[in-house]
Amino acid sequence: MSRTLLLGAALSGIVLIAALLSFAWTPYAVDGMAIPNRLQPPSGAHLLGTDHFGRDILSMLMVGARTSIAVALVAVGIGMGLGVPLGLAAAARHGGWLDEVIMRGNDLVFAFPSLVIAILITAIAGPSAVNAIIAIGIFNIPVFARLTRGAALSIWAREFIMAARVAGKGRARISVEHILPNVTNLLIVQGTIQFSLGILAEAGLSYVGLGAQPPVPSWGRMLADAQTMVALAPHVALMPGLAIVATVLGLNLLGDGLRDALDPRLKTVRR
């Protein structure tokens, strides 16, 4: 197992454990304000310090991890659940009208930056975690559709697919029984990458006030609240920023390691 995969799994695992642990325990209540203890630096009482309301930053980061993971996970699920069937259908009808409609729809979505689309949707539908999930999920659909179609097209030309067609199997059955299992590895790797991008998108939406709403903690909103206090208490902004960086880095390393582990053609010697 490569060091890249181990490091990515370790960083991602720490964040996941913190999120799961927050369901049962946090050092302090995330809605417990203690104004006399506001902006305290990291100490034995508060390992990562307190914010401008005296809330424990570690506790808020733990619950914020839960929010970020939930939003990104469901958004990736939406993208994969809709994008993969579309990609399989486009590949099965390569060159036909269905393929053309699906790919032109993908191009239309890709013509706009993902964060701009997400801001537009949440601005129209209203700020909430649910609308953030929908907005991020919509952009994930063409990503998985394009990836699935590209991988599936190379498989459709292989001999075992021709044998399946000679045996009388239809395009839909071939797509499910033969094409999908052969593109699963690529989908897993892309899923980890989109998961990290989903966490970034959720943080960005929360930063501008269009993601999860108070009193639910969010890493992006923690950064937004701390931006005017960087000179006075830099730890208030540093801690959520480091959490986002560590999580995204861990997921990208995990995806890179999985790519090398699942596809022998892409294995490299890491020194």
C-alpha cells in the first residue's frame, strides 16, 4: 500500500471519526456561549481556543465536519446516481440523438463555473443545507456522465462485448452487466475527488451565507465570522481553515492512492 494512500486515508479517517464522535460527544455544547471566555487562545480548557461568542472551536469543528461530510456525500450521491446512468445511456447510443442531447446538456452545465451555479440556485431557492446539496449535486451530474461515457466507449469496442451482443443481450443489459463493473474503479476514484470538491463548495456557500444556517456550525461560516478578527485572534480563522485544507488534502491523496491501487497501468513508484 502506497504512502499516498495511507496518508490520505489517515487524514480522511481523522475527520470522519471526529464527525461521527460529534453525534455522541463534544468537549462543550456548540450552542453554549460564554462571553467572558471569548477569543481565548488554545489552552488546556479549550484545546483550539474559543470564538467571539466564547464557544469552543474544537466542538464546532467536530459538528462542522459532520455538516460538510453530509452535504458533500449526498451531493456526490446525486451526481453519481444520475450521471452514471446518463453516461451509460450516451455510450450505448453513441452517435445517436440521445448521446447528442446528453452531451450538449453536459456542455451547457460546464459552461458556467460550479460555484456560480451553486450561488445562483441557493440565492433563488433560499439559503439552506438542502439547497446547497442540490446545487452541488447538479454540477456533479455532468462530471460523472462524461467520465462514464468516455470509459464506456472504450469498453464497447472490446471482444467480450461483441460476444455478448451476438448472444442476444440488449444494450441496456450489456451496460449493467458488463460495462458498469468495468468502470467502477474510475467512478470510485472520481467520487473521492468530487467529495473533496463538494466540501470546498459547501464551505464556499456557507462563507457567503448560502449554506447551512445557524445554529448549525459550518466551517465556511466560521471563517466568515472570523475574518474581521484575524489580527486580534488569528486562531479563530486558522483552525477552520486548517480543517478544510486537511480534509481536502486527505481526500485528494486518498483518490490519488486509490487510482494507483485500482488501476495497475497507473501505478508509480513513490519515493
